[in-house]
Amino acid sequence: MSEDGTARIIDFGSVQVTGFKDMATGTGDKVPEGSLNYIAPEVLSGRGATNLSDLYSIGAIAYEMLTGVVPFDLEDTANLPTKPGDWKMRPLDDRRPDLPDAAAQAFRRVLAYDPKERPQVMTELLADIRRAEGQRAAHSNFVPLLQRGSVHFWRKWAVISTGVAIALAVKLAIELL
């Protein structure tokens, strides 16, 4: 986090160092460094990392940020999916039914098993996200918290909790005397 509040994600797993090529490609029995939940399928299968692998990782992070769970549960190295059909993303609408279909489509695309089916550049991913935002704005029933009458709720809660605190303080004072 920089001084101006800008967050930066640093992916040391994408660093290509000549002496560590086997780690970068996941060849042999070794699994690449890092949390498997964020590593693209091609890297896990030993085909090497590309910029599309990084887009996959960004998609996995964004999915978790929106839902609270990772899109694929891959921490068990003994049971890693080996075929494209084995990669079953957790449905987005199970955790976030409020998001539009375009959001689910964007995640299915960025988290696709085949890198050719993913957005080819970050601007494509951003366009997918903007499309989802537009769809949500057009069909949203979302009402901001302040417009839902929450101010009245919190005022009532504050009065009640203050009353309870005063009553407890009086009772404690009486018992101490």
C-alpha cells in the first residue's frame, strides 16, 4: 500500500529467473510456489506461465473478494484436476445472487481452463467488468444503506443502548454503596 492509498498486487510467482525454470513451469512432481487456488491451470499442468496466467490469477482474487470463497478449491495437491472438464468453478450466484449474469460470464471467461478462451489483455477483462456494472445499474434493486432507513434504526439503537448503560451504571452504583 503506497502513501497515497494505492494498493499494488505483487506476484512474485510470475518472475522468470533462468535458474528456476522448473519452478515456473511446475514440471516433474513439483507444484509451483504459491497458493494453488490462484495459479492458472496451464501452470499447474506444467505448460508454463504467460500474461494470460496472470489474468487468471487476478480473476481468482477478484472472485474471492466478491464472494468470500475461492472459485476452485485446489489446495489438495493429490486431487488437482487433470482434464478441462474437471475444472468446475463455484457458481457466482450461489454466493452473490445480487450480481448480474454479465458478472458470472466475466468470471467464467477470465477463469477459463483454456487460456485462448480468456480475455487476451487486461482491457478486455475491464470491458467485461464494465459491462457487468452497466447491467447491474440498469436492473438493480439495490438501495444504499442510508436510504433504507438505517439512520432511524441506529438512532433508536443508540438511545436504547444508552438507556441500558445508564440503568446498569445506576444499579452498580447502588450495589457499591
